[in-house]
Amino acid sequence: MSASAVSQDIFTYLQSLPPSSLMQLYGDVSYGPFVCKAILQHLPDSARQLILRLVFCGAEVTYPVQEILTLWTKPDSHHQSSILSSLLWMERMQVVEFVDQNQNAAERQQDLIIAEEKKEESTVANKSVKVKTQFFHGVKLSITSLNSTPWVELTPAEQKSHYRARLEKHKETGKKLPAPPPTLSELEMYTQSRWDSVLHYLVGSDYESPPAVVVHFLEKTGLMQEDTEFKNSSTSDAPPPLVITSKGYEFMLQDVHVQLWSFIVEYLATLESHPKCNEIRKEALLFLICLSYCRVGSAYPASSLSEYGKILMKDFSQFGLLFVYKLSSSLTLFFPTRVAVNLIAAGCNTVIHTSIGGTKMKLQSQHSILAPSSASTRALEVALASSDPSSSPHLAIIVQTNFQLCAYTTSELHISMLGLFCEISTYRRLPNVIFFRITRDSIKSAFRLGISSGQIISFMENHSHPRLRTGDQPLVPRNVTDQIILWERERTRLQIEEVWCFQGKSLDEFQSVRQYAIDIDAHVHDNENTFKLYTKYSKVEHVMAYLVRYRSRVGTQKAKK
């Protein structure tokens, strides 16, 4: 099971898998229904309704797509194109298949390839559609099952009972008393400390170093590299220290779920050399999807996992996905953290990009992640009132039209991150808020580090103050976003492109070659007065081949005369 495409969430990763691997995930006896449920929740509302109707009609029943569009959708060409785009995406995800009873298997596969490459509406609309068997059974089980979580939860009362028994045993032997199971706040602190150690390590601040496996991933993914200017002393054999790269600066400004997923993708890539790569990777994907259907703070016994699952449990705890707790000599529990539970929800906020009939479509799968949230306001108030505010993970930003940035935070890490694109000399600090100014020089210095204007704007929007989300005004003033984009364009005013100059012999020849160059997207510039045409150097061979054919055709016509 391999995925070569770079993915930003678990759904784009699943889309890059071969069909056989997806069918194995859907058909898994224990966890397949949760995978099917996750795919169903990722679909837009109209596509989800379509699948549910097809499921309740039966897996073996086929319906003409055109009839579905007529009976089940609004008489709107845009709405129907959206449904067709969703069907094409679901076909790639092995959710549905298109059937033509009059075609054999080879012809049917060829038509599906044409539908995918050309995105032609008629190619799909004239066929019938049905839900694939594995997905049909998985969705049916997920709807009818009473189990909301993939594993049986150990209740707090059972945890206390086991913990008391362990305390009594330790008192008798005189051993050090064990710590109690973690609370919700302790799980939050555990996850935040894991990611704070990664980000602090990236910026080189004095903080607890992350686990060795995480440091290895930082270097392997190109977020950090060995310091090329480090000069080792003759009395020491210490290796050169790691320093952050431009890619690492980009990583710091991304959302925590994108950061986490980049680690998971790299972890999955390390399994390529394992003799049982496909089996372990399937287990890892099932584990990750099932974690999103658990509850934060709930305890699940490790004994319910397979042998590979227990290994994955220990590895995922290194990334802050899980908290592993040994309740007794024979009972080990794992507690999913908030980032693990929200892993699928973060992917559901993505947009399915596709096109059909020559029209690009964007299918929003769920509500925007920037929706108003009273929970965010409460989290900010709790964070600022915390007895240990330095450990608070919350950051709330207000950007003013005069380019002043106010950030409600007490974290030194947040200050370092804001210093990447704000003017350090304008730094002012109050007990719970800091002030920066965004200047041309500070933004330019961020560009030199490899940070783009889109990443800066996205960072300020994702961490905007909750009170800004209650109205219709933009989260960042338009004059600020426009100016940041203009500052970035200053760096790319001049673009150099290698071209080839063609000198035409006549006006007819010049016009014919120019039209061909325009058709194949090779045209750069031309001068009709001098018959000179400039084309992209990468497409010279195509233009020259056409020129030879044109002159041969013209020569043949003259010879006939």
C-alpha cells in the first residue's frame, strides 16, 4: 500500500492509494464500518444524501445517473454538475462504480478512464451507478450498529477500582505510589508539551528536547538540517547541530493538524522497507481513523488492539496522539488526545477540487473551520486566567488597519513565531497581551526565510480573536492582506523564461505557425511586421515539427500548380 502523492489530510492520502488497498480498508471486519463512516461524513451534503439513498435501495440495484439527476436533484445545471463531480470523486475512492450493461469489462474501464481524464458530463450521465459491495456493507453496519466507539471504554469507576488495588499492592511492598490516571487538563498539557518541544526545538530555544524519533523525522522531512557553518573543535567528536530550514519556517506557521499529518505521512513512509509494509500500513490507517471516533479523556484497554496495533500505540504516543498509562501489571490503557480525535474533523474542513464539463468545481465538505465558536472564547478566558499561564497553548490575534498586531498570549513560543514576520523592535508587552507592528522590512525578511504571503495571512486568520468571528467583517483587514500580497509581488516583478525565436518567410507561414503555438500553449511573443515569433523553448520540437509539415504541404501545393 503506497501513496506517492503529497497529502495535506487523511482523505487526500486515501485518494492516492490503489483501489485494492481502499477495498481492504472498507472490508475490514472490525474497523471497516468506521472508515466508511468517515468517507461518508467527508462528502458534501448532497452527495451524502445520494449515497444514503442508494444504500437503502440495495447494493446490487443500479440506477441511471441521468434519472437520479432528474428525480433526486434540483433542476439546476450547477447543482447537477456538483453531483456529477461528487460521483467522479466517489468513483476514484471506490465508493461507487458506473455500469453499462451493454459493455464488457474492458470497454467499461476505458470509458471510466475517459470520464476521469476529460471530465465529460455525458460520459458519466449515460451510465448507471451503484454502491460497491464493501462500502455498502460498511455504511450499513455503521448506521445500524449501536457501538459509537471502535473499542470498549473502561469506565471511570472501573479505573478507580483498578487504581485502588494497585495502590494497596504498592503500600504493602513499600514501592513508590503510582500517579493516578490523567485528567482532561493533563491530557491537554501533555499534547501541548509534545508540540511545544518540537516547535521550540525548531527555533533553537532552551526547552525540553523532543523524543529522538521526532528529531529524526524533523531532519528526514527537511524541516531541519545540519549546520554547514559549524566547525568542530579538534578535541571533540560531536556532530554538527541541527538548524531550521526555510521549509521548517513554513511548518511553524501551519495549523497543528497539518503539522501532525506531515509527521504521520513520514511515519507511514518509513514502513516501505518493512516486509509486511501493506499489513502494517493498513493497521495504522484503521487505527488513526478509529481514534477520531473516540472521546477525549476516555480510557481504552491496549488488550483490544492487535500486535501491530500495540506497536503503533507506542509510536503514536511519541507524537502526542495518545497517552499510554499502565494501570496495573496486566492492564495498559491508552487515552486519545484532542489532536487525535480531531484528525478526521480537520480533514472534513477541506474542499474537494474537481472539474466536469470544462468547469472547475469546489465542493465544500463541511462548515468552514473559521466559524464562530463560543468555546474558543471560553478557552481563551480559561487560558489567560490559568495559574500557570506560560504553559497556555492559546493564541488570539487582532490585526488593526494601522498594521499593529495585538496578540493575547503568554507563551514565549508564540512570541518567537510572531517575530518571524513582525518587527521585533516594536515589541511591547503587557501581562496578557503583546503588541507588534507589521512592516515592509519584517515581511520581506519572512519572505527570505521561505515563508509566503498566503501562509502569513492564513496564520493570522486561523489564530484570530474569537470575538472577530461573530460578524461579517474580515478576520484580517483587507488593506493589510492586500499590502502583504503586494510586498510579495515586488519580489517577482520580472520573470525570465527561455524562448526560441522563429523567423517566418511569409505572412501566411507566420500566422499559421503562430496559431499552432497558441493552440499548444507555446506562444510567448510575436511581431507581425518582421514575421518573428517567440515560443517556449520546452516546446520547440512541436513547433518545428509543425513548421516542417506546413512547408511540405505548401511545397506540394505549389508543385501541383
